[in-house]
Amino acid sequence: MTDIPLHPRLRPLGARQRQLMLLLSMLLFLTIFGGMIAVMAIVFSNGDLFDLLLFGVLGLVMLPMVAALSGLQRYLDRWLSQQLDRASQLLRDSPPITARLAPTGLALRTGVLATLEVPGAEPGRDGPWHVLLNPSFRWSPPPRREVAVQVYCAGFAPGADLVALQPDGAPLLGKVVALDAFQRRMRLTRIALIILLALLLAILGVLANRI
């Protein structure tokens, strides 16, 4: 995270990020500590040379795993911090636009699709735009019905970041998306899920026949 403090509207999200990182650190520590205690209990209860060698091998295997998990946690922390920094910059530098935000009911695990329309704007030229709310990380729950928002965005081209402040001041982080690209991504996601489910059923069928 940069040295510039977050915009006041985003500070609750920053606190949520710190809580998430603390929880992940605790889970990582407890998992490693619990695994080591269990292995040490097995080794010292038997006292065999093979168990001692196994303990050493497991220790060597766990070291790169711990390093990899710690690296992933740092990457996630940096990635989320960059999202908040970009949103904070938008809130400081971009003029607010009063708009109507309406969820479409389409959603992926990465976010919820919504339309953004500026009252009185010329259709096609000044919207409506399609936006993906909370892409990749559910910072705050999106509205379930149409709501008036204050939008901060440097440009409404696909891929542009935006922040929408709801009437209660709760921020929504999102990106402008092209509708056809979003629908294509949904189709690919469904196809991938069907293939994974088919593979899982096939593996279970093979295992059931062998038993």
C-alpha cells in the first residue's frame, strides 16, 4: 500500500482487508503448528528410525510449502491494496457523476453485472454502461434493486476501474465491462464446470467399479 492514506469512504474496506490477512496468517500458523505436533507425536511415540526419517522428509517438504503459501498471502495482500489505492485515487481525482445503478441478475464468482445509466444522458453515447461490481473480491454487497449512486470513473471504456457510492455512503468497487465479453465468459465458465463435474462423476464411477 502507498504512503497516501485511503479515502475516508474506503477505510472500512481497508480494515476488512487487514482482518482478512490476520485471519489467513492465523490459519496458516495453526495448520503448520498442528501438523508438526501431530507428526512429532507419532514419531516420538514409536521411536522407529523410519519414523524419524519420515519426520525429516516431511519437514523438508513443508518448508517450500510454507514459503509458497506465505508468498501467496503477500501477493493477495498487495493485490487488494492496489485495488483500494486505485479506488482511493478515483475518489480524489475524478468528479462524481450521479447515476442509476441496476443489477441485472447475472453473476459470476468474480462479481455481479449491473447497468449504469446517467439520467438525462443521450443513450448510446453517454451510457447505459455495463459494470462488474466487486470484481474478484466481495468488498461490499451489491444492491438488490435499482439505486442512485455517485460514480467516480476516469473513463467508461471496458476495463476501466470505478467506484460507486451508495446513498448510505457504502462504496462499491467495480470495472466497466463489455456485455458480449461478460456473456462469453459466463458460457466458458459453465462449460468448464460441466466438464469438471463429468470428470468427477467418471472418476467416482471407476472407483465404485473397483470396490
